[in-house]
Amino acid sequence: MNKVELEAKVEALQDEINFLRALYDAELNELQNQVKDTSVILEMDNSRNLDLNAIVAEVPEAENWYKQKYEEMATSAGKHGDDLKNTKSEISDLNRLINRLRAEIEALKGQRANLETAIAEAEERGELAVKDAKARIADLEAALQKAKQDMALQVREYQELMNYSKYHNCFSVIIFFHITLTAPLGVFISLYLSGESQQQLIGKRNIGVQHEADAA
């Protein structure tokens, strides 16, 4: 049973209590009016000098009738009183139930607020973790791109170096043979000073001398 149903039941019980009170008051007023009317009749009969003996004879019957009526009213009032007590007891029970339900509702509201706070904090932590992961991925991608660029640069420099080395070696061989065949001794000394070994220069010089002898 929810709060709305309980409040509706309490309102219905209160309406029933008000109805029973009104009914009890109406019956009590009716009884009082009947007693008053009887007194008026007796006074009228006395003023007309009626036979009081007949009236006195009817008194016990009237008393019995009023006694019975009074007992019925008392029984009805007692019944209504019991109903009223039961209704009040039910209302008290309903009020206690309503208070307990309200306390439970407030507790559930507190739990919901705590859960909403925890969810918001978890979402915030999740967003921060996602942002941190994205930042790390971006850093790694940037580092990878830089590494690729550095590697491409090194490969290009290596290729240029290899091409230059091949060209230089080939050109050096051509110049060497030309100098060997035509250059005087001073050139060999210059080559020696530029890094050639003495044994190589001697061998090359002997070859040059042999060629000069053959030419002579």
C-alpha cells in the first residue's frame, strides 16, 4: 500500500467518524425532544383536569419505553464508541505506517543521492582516464612519427654517403692511375701527406719509373 492509498483510507475513516458523531448527536437530540414532548403533554393534560390515574397507569409503560429507547441509544452509542476507538486505533496505526514509510522514503532518497554522486565521480574519473589515455596515445603517435622521420633522414643520409663514397673511390682510382703514370715525385709526396702509406707510394713510384724506362 503506497502513501496515496494510505492517505485516502485515513480521509475515509475520518469522514466515517464525523458521520457517526453526527448520527449520535441526532439520536440524542431526538431522545431529548421526545422527553420534552412528553412533559408538555402531561402539563396539558393537567391543565385540562384529565384523569391522572389513567396517566399514572401509563407511566410505567412510558418508562419502559423510554428505558428501552435509552438502552438502545446507549448500546448504539457504545457501539459507535467502540467503532470510534477502533477507528482511532486504525488511524494511529496508519499514522505510524505513514511515518515509517516517510522515513524509508527519506532513507531511499539519501541512498539515491549517494549513488548519483558516486556515478558522477566514476564518470568523471572515467573521462579523466580516457583523456589521459588519449594524450598518451597522441604522444606515442608523435614519437613514432618523429622516429619514422629520423629513420628516413638517416637512410637518406646513409644512401647519400654510400653514393658519395662510391663516386669518391672511383674518382680516386682514376686520379691515382693518372698521377702514377704522369706525375713527378712531388705529387707522390703530396699524396703521402694526404694519407697514403709509404709502401703504396714506393710501389706506385717504381711502377712509374718502369714506365719511363720503357718509354725511353
